[in-house]
Amino acid sequence: MLDRYRGTELQNYLEQLIDGEIEVARKPQYVDQIPKQFDGKVRQLLEQTDERGDLDYLVDELSIRPVMDQAIDSISGGELQRVALAATLARDVDFYFLDEITPYLDISQRMTAAQLIQELSEDGDRSMLVVEHDLAILDLLADTLHITYGEPGAYGVVTDPKSVRNGINEYLSGYLDNENMRIRPEAITFEEHAPRAATKGQPLVEYPDLQKSYGEGEFSLDVEAGTIYESEVLGVVGPNGIGKSTLAKLFTGALEPDEGELDTQLDIAYKPQYIEIDQPMRVDAFLSSITDQFGSSYWNTEIAQPLQLERIMEQNLDDLSGGERQRVAIAACLSEDADLYLLDEPSAHLDVEQRVQATSAIRRYTENHDATAMVIDHDIYMIDLLSDRLMVFDGEPADHGTARPAQEMRAGMNDFLADLDITFRRDERTGRPRINKPGSQKDREQKRDGEYYYAN
């Protein structure tokens, strides 16, 4: 390796690393594995990492003080992600390696994470490497960008550094200019459209006011009465810890409401937020046990191919990566014969191309089968492309939440993003959604016009 990089800055880095002169802090990709490696309270874990004396600041900025005295195995995925970020950024090291900072985080939390990383990178002689699939956050965060391409599970190639905007646009186009290399047969395109007009069919379920509490002084959720219509995709958005997954569990019957009665008599196919499919069983055997359509031309075209399942069919479920498990779980959900398909965070651990394809697969399935779906996610672009209407949650995370009745997309998106004080614009070349820098001219213009997402 030293011969390969002789004469470059990387040679100096590797020599210092070998000699123990460089300290590295790493945030792991799969934060849900942390409770298997650490048994104790959040406070105990974080206090071990407080090498810069900045822990209190990080805890407050990342809003994890309410869980400081909870056991590490009792907190949510979003809380685990923020704890992992705090533990990494609290270290006093030369190099920080942050592997996927956005899974399970809402948009506001993603922006906070980006801000904290930027602040630390500007503090002295520190270097940061962030691996990330959320292009909007990467666009906001990075100074330079490397593209990794190749064949998943076989080999990977890392490009020289590129400017962030050009690098993202080259990645999306599938062609790398400097390398004269085509990395994908087709470009990833972003559909720019007005909010979809909701056409209401027959009611599938009309639910009353509901209330669920986890005990005195614990989190409580109020659900305002509403209707889900046949053949619609209902997007569900809101901050982390506001009760979205609790609502999903109320609908599936995994939880009983304390007040109100939810008598749906529906067959519900459910993809949970956290996927537990660690079975010593092959993917093809698992999926064929769910549907007799497995292997048919329809199933291959509508589900297997868009979700890129072909290359992992012969692998065991317990050998899959987080993104591979996510795609298998989406396929399993869509393969069931159900009245309502409920998918909780289907975008987690998927790369940009996989998110676009998963979005297309879910939308096409619901349209071709007149199926009804509820999709809970933090990926605004996925929610925009999938949804006919939007259910917005508000309240105080980890304390109480309120699920408002579903509304039209434009009104729902504006309500949601206005509460977060975030606006999006479109990239002129690709049409991809980009977060406006707070206080920028475009940000001020869109807030003045009341158009937080569907700006002209």
C-alpha cells in the first residue's frame, strides 16, 4: 500500500497510522448492533468517550438528554443513531470515519448532525470522511466528494475527489467525466411535478379518535379521527419519537389503544421499522414461503427486478447487509395478499438508485393491484413520489404526539416543512430536491411565498 501511494498525501497518512501517530474514531454503519456490544446505560457509554469536554453540548444539540439514563438496548433506532454520533464526535482524534449518519433520523436531526460534523471539521487539524446515501445532506455537508462504483459484493473503485455538485450530478447521470467511465446503463432521474391530486375512492377504513399511552410520565399519542381510502398511498411524516411507529402497531393490532376502538377487520401486510430476519434460511426459500407467485414472470418483473433481488437469492438471510435485508423485507411485504400494505421506513440503508427503484416498485404495485398502502418515511422525495395524501404528526418528541387527519399533498408538505423551518429547491440540471441553506435568498423567498417544497 505504501508503494502504491508513494509520493502522495495518503502515503504520509498511512505511515503515521502504522506508527500509531494517528487516532481514529469510527461510527459504525449498523447502529442497531451497538446493544449487542455494550450492556449498560446511555450515560455510561457516552461518558467513556468524552475526550474533548464537549459531551454536554453534543447531548443537547442531538436531543438525547431524555434517554441518558435509559438502558442502551431500550432506545429507538433514531436515538441509537444520535448516541453513536455523539460518542464518535466526543472523541479527541485526528480522523473521524462516519458511516451512514442519516438512517432513522428525521430531516431536522439530519441537518443538526451535518452542522455538528461541519463545526468539528473546522476545529483544528481534524479530518472527516462521511459515507452517506442522502444526497441532500451530503450536498449540504461535504467540501469534496468521492464516488465509489463497481459491482456490489465483487469489487469497488474510488474516484479522485470531485466538487460536490458536479460529483453528485455525475453519479446520477451514470457517467464519470474525468474517468471517462460509464458506471450505470441509465441515469437516475428525479421527477419534478406538481403535488399529486388526490382522488378519493371508497373508504377502506374509518377510524375514530384514539389514544395510546405508555404509562404515567411516559410517551402518549393522540390520533385524530380520519379515513383511509381504497387504492391510495398515504404518506406519513413527522419527527422521530412522535408516535408514527406506534400508530403502525395500533393498526396491525400489535398494540391496543387505551381510548377508542380500532375495529378494522383488515388483512395487513406489515414491514416494521427494524427488520429481524436473522434466520439460517435462504432468501429464495423465505420468499417462496410467503407467496405462491414466487418465480413467476409477474413477480420477477414487478418485485424481484426493481428491488435487485436476483444476486442475493441464494444467500442466507443472516448473511445479508442492512440494505439487502431492507429490500427482502419490502419484497416480503408486497408479496402478501392484503387489504393494507404498511411499510415503516422502507428507505433505510438503501442507496440512491435502490430508493428510486423501491419507490417505483411500491407505487407500481399499488396502481396495478388497486392496493392501499401507508408509507412512513423520512425521505421527502420518496414520500412525494409515492403519496396521494399526507398524514402529518406534530407534538413534542419522546413526550407526546398527535396524528392529524390526512390532507392534500401541498398543504401537508408545507405544514410539515414549515414546522421544521426547512425549504427545498430543485437542482437545475437533474431536478433532484436540494435543501436550501437556512437564511439564503431562496430560503427566504420560499418561506415568504409559503412554498416549502413545490416551488416553481
